[in-house]
Amino acid sequence: MSPASNQQISPNNSNVESEDALLAVSGIGFDYENAPILDDVSISVGRGEFVALVGPSGCGKSTLLNLISGVLEAREGSINSNGLVGRAERLGNVSYMQQKDLLLPWRTVAENSRLGLELNGVSKAESNAQVEKLAEMFGIADVLDQMPWQLSGGMRQRVALLRAVLPDNPVLLLDEPFGALDAITRRSLQRWLLNVLDTADKAVVLVTHDVDEAILLADRILVMAPEPGRIIADIDVDIEMGTGTTDISMSPEFNKIRANILDLLSRQETVR
Amino acid sequence: MNTSGSLKKILIEWLPAVVVTLTLIVAWEVLVDVFDVQHWLLPPPSVIVVEIADSFGFLMRHARVTAAETLIGFAISILLAGGLSSGIIWSRTVERTVYPLIITSQTIPIITLAPLLIIWVGTDITSKVIVIVLFTFFPIVISLVAGLRSVDQEMVDMFRTLGASPWQIFQKLMIPSALPNFFAGLKVAAVVSVIGAVIGEWFGSSAGLGWMMKIAGGQFQTARVFAAIVVLSILAMALFAAVVATEKWMLKKYPPTANRVIRLGDS
């Protein structure tokens, strides 16, 4: 599995809704208690593409994921996730890993992992087999019978990710998956995520406020601005990630993209 | 050696409770003696103990009747409260319809209702069970509704994104989340259930601790009244202990999200 091989799949002009987009969001508007949260947001993510949304708190990043997953209904605009257009249709057919791990304290790691399969009527034996198949790669094979409180924060996030990806939906949403972790654990899990996610036939949307994380993981970065939430820039990440032995976050290309994004974000700050 | 160490620890932990209880009993005994209180007005603990020993078989026979009524009423209460709470959680319409009725049922002075129940349904066990249910279902409903509502909205959304049906969310998320609150209400209900039984028996029965108290009280056999009260307390404590044991067992199986017991007095 080579994460760098996804690179060339990035469409050149991504704001144009491409025919083969797995996830197409167009002209989304969303209000909360009469305050506009999102205004005319359009994104399109192709098969095998990993897109990151970065922006300050309150710019509606998480709301956008809630709209795509079908948890919330948009005021205007349309969302098409692999052919599923209705909100209720998408609910349960888009993989979504929330910010908190949200593991059920009364279920073991294995039982938490297979929740999505269980809710969709997959037999216990079959779902357990699927969990066991991936447990090794997710680094949780030794803790399958443990309870969530026995795990570290990083391990809990791994379980939450496994729970999200096991139903094997083509669209995967990640909302600050490592936001609550310390810097060292976060860095190691970011590298791990690239290896563990079989993104070749998936469209992945990652929400983060960590610019480094976005550059490290994504093929393309959408920069958002708040009040109301909207997309202000669409940046391709054209860095050869290499083998991961050298710290690419020190490379000049990486720094250039980082400077560009930070500049866009800080300009938003002065406008406010 | 370890066993004796932990035994010693248990003794030390329970020492304050034992000392306070014994002091109260001794004070009662001494004060009755010092002020020369007539025993038909207030019998000392020693006389009550003797009364319990003398009429043990009689007490047990009536305790069994009261215990049976209490357990049946308690069980019906749990089922009724479970149904009502689920309905209230499930639909706003049910909530609007049922909640005012539940509140109204609690404003009825049961003392005035009990004699009417005897006329309506007779003097058999039904009238007592109805009074017990009226006494106990309310705390269970209130705590169960609060428990079912206490579920984390983010958890609900997580279930929805995994394709859960409303019934699956109810069954696999809300019920386990509601357990701590449910047991809090159940403990209140367990203790007051025996009061319901006594009130039910007071107005028309031929057996039970409540009937016994009424007869003995009328004949100024005050020691016997107190003996019945002691047995009644033991009955309530046993039911309470059973609820606590079930709670411990269930919460071990379904631990709540925040399960730390906070005691400000502990360092």
C-alpha cells in the first residue's frame, strides 16, 4: 500500500463537479437558529481522493460533515454520496468518525468495533471475523476483550476508526480524529492512518484545525472561513511523501504550503 | 493474615454506624426508665425485643402476607413505569397526555382513596397492590424518564450514522444509559412500598403487618405495634438491599460513562 500513489488521482480543477466524483456537495446552505452557519459550500471528492478541510473553530467544518453523513438536513443545496441523494438514504451509508471516540463503556473493544455491522444485521460470527481480520493491522488485536476504560486515548481512537470503517462505505468522514491526543501520539497515529486506510476506492474527507496534519494526510486542502462558513481556497498537495523515514514536514515544499494556508487563515482573523 | 487485615478494616469502617445505632437504642431504653414512661405509651427496646420473641410465629405469618403484597405491587410498578417512561420518551403526544395524569395521581391523598378502593375492588390483595403501585410507580417513572433523556446526543448521532433504527437506539443505547437513574428511583420506591402496603391493609383486611398494627394499637398493645414496625423496617431494608445488589450487578455489566463515586469527605 503506497499512500503516495493517490497523488496523481487529484483532479486539476476540483471546484468543477466531475462526473466520477464519489462525493459531490453543491451549493449547501445551513442555518442554526437563524444564524447562517454554511453558505454556498460546494466540494467534490473523487474516488481515491483524500481531502482535508481546515479552518478556524466555528467555520462549520463539523456541521458540513454532519450534513454529508445525514445527521443534519441542509437548508439548500444538494449532496450526492455515491448516488445517495436523500438525507435519510445517506444516514447509515456514509462512514463517519466523530471527534470523540464515543465508545460504549459496557462493550468490549471487539463489541464496540462491530457495532455498525451488528446494527445492520450482520451475524455475530461474521462481524467478529471481520473485526479479527483487521484487528492486527489496527494494532488492537491484543485488547479485543478489554473494556474501553482500560485503553489509552490513542487506542480508543483506533477502535473508533475501526468501527467507522468496518461497514465499508465508499465515503469516509473523519472529524478531528486525533484532536484530543497529545502531540507525539497524534503524529504517530497520522502516519499509521495513511498505512491502515485502504483509500484506493474511497473518498475521504478529513476535518482538522491542524494544518500540518492536513498537509501530511491529504491530496487536497480546502481552506474555510467563518461567519458564514465558506470555502476560500482549494490547494493541491503535490509532495512526494516518500517512505516516511525522513520528516517531510521540514521540507521546503511542505513549508511553502503551510505558509500559504496559515497566511489565508490569519487574513481571516484580521477581517474579523 | 490478609483476611484478618481486611476484616479489621471492615470493622473500623462500620464502627461509627454501629456505635451511633447502639447509642440511640441505649438512650431510648434509659430515658424510658429514667422518666418512668408507661410502656403502653412508649415501650423500651427491651420490651419490644421480648414481644418479638414471644409472638414471632404470629409476626412472621403476617409479615409474609405484607411481603407478598409488596413484592407483587413493586413488580407491577416496575412494569408500569417501564411502559409509561418508554411511551413518554417515544412520543411528545404520549408525554403531553400521560404526564399530567401521572402528576394528578400523585396529588390524590391515598389515605382517602384507600377506603374507596375497598368498596370498589373488595378486601382481597388487589386493593393493597393498587395502593402500593400508586405509592411506588411515580419515583420510578420520574427517574427512568430522566435516565432515558440523559443519553448523550453525540452517541445518538453516532448510532444514526451507523444506520441504527430508533428501536435499536432505544434498546442498545438508551436503556443501558438509563440504568443508574432507574436504580435511584427504584431504591426510593423499595423503601416507600411497605408504607403503601400498610395503608392498604389499614382500611380493610384480615391479615398483614398493617392490620396487626391497627388491631394492636386499638388495644393499646403498643409493644406489639413497635414489633410490627421493626419487622416492617427489616422487610423494607431487605427489599432495598436486593435492589442495591441488583444495581451493583447490572452496573458492573453496564458501567455508566462517568462511574466515579465522589465523596467530599474522603481525602
